Amino acid sequence: MLQLRPNCECCDKDLPPGSTNARICSFECTFCSDCASTHLNNVCPNCGGELVARPRRPEAKLAANPASTERVLKPAGC
């Protein structure tokens, strides 16, 4: 199950579970759409994988399967 991380690893922007602005790679590295397209050219800086739109978990499923609260941030930014 996807972690649905709560923030962009580059700029620390909040990315709630229902956000349409979240982008992820196959390792679930998470970035906002602005950083993904502007700074990263839609390529994950951690693994080199493609960054794609993160699926949204239905609200009814979030209670039993909550999003992650662990924030991941690249100290030097992107």
C-alpha cells in the first residue's frame, strides 16, 4: 500500500492524501508538481525513475488506511 507521504521532498510543501499536485516514483519518493516539472524534469533525483501523478486514496478508506505522517526532506533541496 502506498505511504502517501505528506510533503514534497524538495520544498516541503504540504501534500495531503487527496492532493492532485503530488508526484511519485516507483519507490514512493514524493514531490509537488511544481518541483517535479520545474526543477526535476519529471525524473526522481533519488533513483532516476519517472515521476507520475500519485493516486488518491478514497476518503472512506483513509480511516482504516491512513496516509503517512513521516515527512521526508532533502536538506539541500533540489
